[in-house]
Amino acid sequence: MVHSFTLVVDGIDLVSPDSPAPDALYEAGCDDAMLTSHGAEQQIVFDRDASTFAVAVASAITAVETALPGALVIRVDRLSPAELPPRQPV
């Protein structure tokens, strides 16, 4: 089952043009993630396939905090389909 959620991340720059975060996350298996920001809040939106919501979130947090030294997940928000941001082709 696919679970949609946002990780709010602190301690690292996710979205500046020269940030290494997108490549590091992709290499860590986060090809189901989209990086975004709202003001000073940086977010990673996931559509993660896992058996449960808890497994999906735990695997995403582990991947983020391993791939991005200094990153700290400070909040998890569960998303309904209506809350998902539009996806742009890469």
C-alpha cells in the first residue's frame, strides 16, 4: 500500500540550487520523494510503498538521516490525496 506523508526537516539545506540533497536522497533510494519548502520550513513529501504507515515513515526517516548528515526530522504529517502537491515530471 502507498502511504503519503511529509517529513519536515531541519539542519540541512534541501532546496537551494547547489544543494547536494536531491542527489543524495535519490541515491539512498528516495526516488519516491519530492523536496519543497514553505517559508523557512523545508519538507520532503513521500509516496512510500510499505505494509503499514509506521514502516513507511520509519524507512523514510532512516534514509533521510543517513543520506544527509546533519538532517533532523522534526515532524511527520500524514497526507490525504487531496493534500498532495502536484508532481512535475523530472
